[in-house]
Amino acid sequence: MGIIPSGYAQLLDPKLDTKKTQIINFLSNHREIGVPVDSSSIYYEEIYSKELAAFGTSVSYYEIGLALNEGGRYLAIATENSFEILPTQDFNDDFIRIMAPLRNLDSSEKTPTVALLAKVKELYEYNENPPWILKK
């Protein structure tokens, strides 16, 4: 197993345990891992998550990836009714999808929105210029 990026307290957040098959399939589809044999695959042990922001109990944003020095970092959005992982390739294209879960929240719950967007933008910038790719 690789090294967990600094600042991460855990591998996969227990709140996301029911989503592990969806996460593994997403990472497989994006060629971060091989094709999973089943949801109890060793890949589950290599996945990390970091909660970027929570808005009450209804919306949470996570960074998801592999606990390795190389590989993409992806944005996951969990609401009471859905769970979506974005490929984090084009921030402008995904902006509406990122903000949509916040539409129905009252203004007191939206306080950390600017901080969230800064963290999300970092994910997109990381994937645009991955540090493990040699620059010419």
C-alpha cells in the first residue's frame, strides 16, 4: 500500500462505506485501479477520502483518490438522496453540478461556500498538472 497524502486522518470515511463499490467502479473506469473482482477487493484498502466541507447533515463534499503519491484526486458529492463522483477535469463545466446541491439550503448553512470552492479548485488544478508527470 502507498503513503497516505499528508493531512489525511483516515482511509475511506465510514460514512462512505455503503458507496465503496461505486467508488471502486469509478476509479476503475478512470484507470486509477484495475478492474475490481468484487467490492471486498484490496482496492478498498487503498482508497482515501477527505471531507472538504459539510453543509448541515444534508450535503458533504469529499476528495477521493488512492493513498499513493501518484494518481488523480476526485470530487465526490454526497446528499441525502444521491452520491456523485466528478472526474475533476474541467472546473467550468462542472461548476453547476458542484453548486447544485447547495440551492435548497438556507443561507446560514452556506457560510463555507467560498472555502469549499477554493479546495475544489485545487483538486482540478492538481489533475491538470499532476506532480508525478515530468515537465519538459
